[in-house]
Amino acid sequence: MTGQPDQQQPTPLHVFLSDAAEHALAALQPGELDAVEKLIERLTVHPRLGIPVPGGTDPEVDDYTARTDPAADTGDRISVVYRYHEAMSSVFVTWIIAGP
């Protein structure tokens, strides 16, 4: 025992991808894909990481957009648009936006 209180990690959330997000994911360069996967992994523990998007229609769902770190191969940053449903412990990625 170290005298420190237990620092329990939160239970990771479930992440779901829309058909459009899966299609966009398949078209990414390897470094971009890695950057998106790392961001999604962070969202499973910190779902409010992104910038809130106002105007959602469901009061139980919060909408966010987040940007990845620069991709290792292209240097591009990818935008990920997602919804966080706290009661369902889930993140739903609706869009992955890459390109100029």
C-alpha cells in the first residue's frame, strides 16, 4: 500500500462508426488512419475531448468535433465529428473529414 487513493481508470466507452465514417476511414493514408485511431482511442476515455457543437436536437446527446494530431506521413490533421451519449456509455462517430 502506497498511501495513495486508488486511481481507477474510467470504463472505456463503446465506439460506433456511421457508414459514412467507415467509408472515409477506408480511404485514409496509413499515417492518417493511425492518427484517427489514436484519437478514437482517447475518446473512449475522454469523450468530451472535442469542441462542443451547438444546436443538437437530442437533449441526451452531446455533439462534438475533434481534430487529430498531424499524421506521420502527410502531416494532415483529420476532423472527427461525433456524438456522445452518456446514458448509453457510447460515442458515435458520424463523420471523418480529410482533405483540402
